[in-house]
Amino acid sequence: MATSDVIALGALIVSIYTIISSELKSKENDREQRVIKDEQDRLRKLILEKETKSAINELKAELGARMMKISNGNYRLKIYNKGKVEARNIEISFPDNDQNEYLSTSDIEQKFPYEILHPQNSIELIAWQSMNSKRKYKIKIKWDDEYQKGNEEDFLLST
């Protein structure tokens, strides 16, 4: 074997090694790029989901209810809107049919259905508590907002 043959064989071996090494690095880079692309897609979906929820929350009224003690035995049932839009056509119902035990029926009839409750505003109903009264009451509130009609939520009130 001549010197030129040895040099040619060495050059062939170096070329083959370089090609194989280049292919392996290319496959590794492709794998890394797929992982990065998958992670970017996952992050895009999370951001889109977060933005969608935020946009939906901008259209929702968020009502709440609680009993507030005014003085000894005197309370107010406060229904409030802590959402960002107004609640409309607010109705109140009592699943246990016990509203007469702690609320003024005439006050309920005069105020409900309540036409519009603006954000950060509230409705107050006259309430009371006696020695024989229960300590917990259930109410259901229904309302419409920009997001949907017929929203409803149950609340457990305690004194």
C-alpha cells in the first residue's frame, strides 16, 4: 500500500466520521427543537386559556351574600356584586322555605326582582335573629349578566 493510499484511506475515515458526527448532532438538535416547540405550544395554550378566562370574567357579574350584624338581634342580609359588570333581573329564593324565620317578607317583595345591581354595590334586606332561630340558612340567587342569562348560585348564610 502506497503512502497516497494511506492518506486517502485516512481522509475517507475522517470524512465518514465527520458525516456520522454531523448527522448525530443534527438529530440531537432536531430532538431539542421539537422539545422547545412542544413547550412553546404548551405555553401558548396556557396563555390563550388565561386570556380567555380573563375576557370571560370581564363579562361576568359576581354576586355574593352574607349576614351582617347591625346590633343585638338586628341583622342585614347583604347581597353584593363584586364582579366587573352589572347584574340584571336578580331574583332570590329560599330552598328550605324558611325566609319568614329571619327576613321581612314585605322587604323581599318590595325589592325583588331587583332590576340592576352595579359593580361594587349591594342590596340590603332587613333580618333578625332570636334565641330559637337557626344559625344557618340557605338562599339561591339568580341573575343575568353580559356573559349569560340564568346564572345562579347557592349561599349558606350563618349568623
